[in-house]
Amino acid sequence: MKLNIFLCLSLIIVLCASEDKYTSKYDDIDIEDILSNDRILNNYVKCLVNEGPCTPDARELKNLLPEALESDCAKCTEKQRIGTQIVLEYLIENRPDDWECLEKVYDYAGVYKDKYLSNKTTTITP
């Protein structure tokens, strides 16, 4: 009986802890490789704005993106925060048409763009 209670409590703790942060399985992806590859980046953008099919990875991003933006990436790992900043700066500065399409879906009031630009670090140009 005590073992069952212990196992149940352990499971609850693990499940709750896993909800504190987004998965880190993509943290080691080379973001600059994606940003410098028009085909891959175009496919991500099309998925995110509902104009094309989504890979499983893109679908996961699409599902998490609204919450991550609204919560100021509260569940993001440090690598995800840095990666988000790099991607947003790159899109805003180098692909304004794509940014405008994404903004219409995810940031129609311009709140997130202003927030991320105020935290701007460096210009990324892959």
C-alpha cells in the first residue's frame, strides 16, 4: 500500500515537473542553419500561418507559440529564449514580409515585436 502511494506521488511529481518547462529536445538545433535555408524557413512560416503542411516539429512549435509569446517564454529553457530572440530579430530585420504574415496571426497588436526589439542583442544575418 505504501509503495503504491509512493509510486503515485512520484508519478505526479514527475508529471508536474515536466510541465514547468518545454521539452529541451530541440535545444541543440543550429538555428543559423535553419535561418540560412530558405526552403526550410519558408516551410516553417507557411505552416505557422496556415498556408502549408506542418512537419511534426513545426506543428509542435505552432501549438506552443501562442502560449510562449503570451507568457514571455516562461516555460522556455535558456537556449530556447536565446533562440527565440535570434529568430525574431532575424525575421523582423531580414524577412519583413514573412514577419508581417506571422504578426497577423500571432501579434496583430504588435506587442511582442516591441518587447523583443527592446531586448535586441545583435543583428543575425546567416
